[in-house]
Amino acid sequence: MTRARDGEAPPALTRLSSLLPGAVARLHHRELSEGEACLLAAMGLTVGCRLVVRANGDPCIVEVRSTRIGLARAVADRLLVRDERAGRP
């Protein structure tokens, strides 16, 4: 996970739906029902997993553990991630 340097704030959480294609992030929090969370976890989308946004829209396509998953925009709006490239040169 991305760590803040001394004196710097940690990277902010953002909605998966707001990331551009090519962005690399880690899933931090899911604002989903238990059933939705279990379904996504079964496909590999678990808290802490690394994901790459391949396409953003409806569906939002992410790559997780070498598998591409298409998510409805309404679901992508409820997934909070930390952009792994934010704040890097």
C-alpha cells in the first residue's frame, strides 16, 4: 500500500468510477450490501487487492489478479480506492 512520507497526508480515497483508464489502485472500502460484496469477493475484488482500470464508463472494466471484471457504474461508484500513482513524480 502507498504510505505517506513524514509530514505528508496519506493519499485520499476516491471512487473507482472517477479513475481514468490505466490507473492503478487498491480497493480500500466497499459501500455494498453483503450479497454484492460476497459476489465481488468471489471474483477476486477484495479489500486491499490491486486493480487496474481498463475502461471507465458503464460498464467499468477493471483487471484484478489477471482477470477482467465488468462492473455497472452504480457499483463502481460505491467502491472507494486509493490511487497508487497519486503523488508520485
